[in-house]
Amino acid sequence: MNYTEYLVTLNIPPSLEEMIVDSLLLLEAEHGFSSFEVNAHHHENKGLSLAEQVTGRQKRMRFQMYVEVTKLPTLLAQLREEFSGSGIQYWVLPVIESGVL
């Protein structure tokens, strides 16, 4: 199957929110993107505050956007260049169907 669009999800530290917004506004203006606060749960305690270790959750911001297959390499390369080593987790999934109801 050849997919023409992908859903990119980023989980970022809250301290990077404004920088990610600025970057994505330049890179992904066609479809826009969504952002919302999430709790991340992970087995590693590296970099967690004492409160986060006790509660087992870490505050993160999640960004999601649809990206055309031709623009995906550029988006990922730019994010790698700007945010290397920042701890951003990401997923890229094919979009099987989308629309407005």
C-alpha cells in the first residue's frame, strides 16, 4: 500500500513548547497541528523530579500533525537538527483515511 499522508506525533518536554510551535508553524503550515498536555509513563526515572518518580507520571506536551509523504523527510530532518538530544519522542504512522464529518 502506498500512503500519501502520515500522522506525526511528538511528545515533548513542556519547556520546549514555544520553540516547537515556532518550528512547526514554519514547517507544517498546510494542515496545521494540534497540541495538548499529556502524562507520560515510562520505566526509566532518568531526569524525573522526585514528585514525578513518586506519581509515576511526567508532564509532556503532545503535538500531532498530518504530513504529506513528500514533506515528511524535511520535517524529520529539521526537527533532528533543531532538537537533537532534547528527549523528544516521536511516532510516524500512515493515515489510512481522514476527512471531516
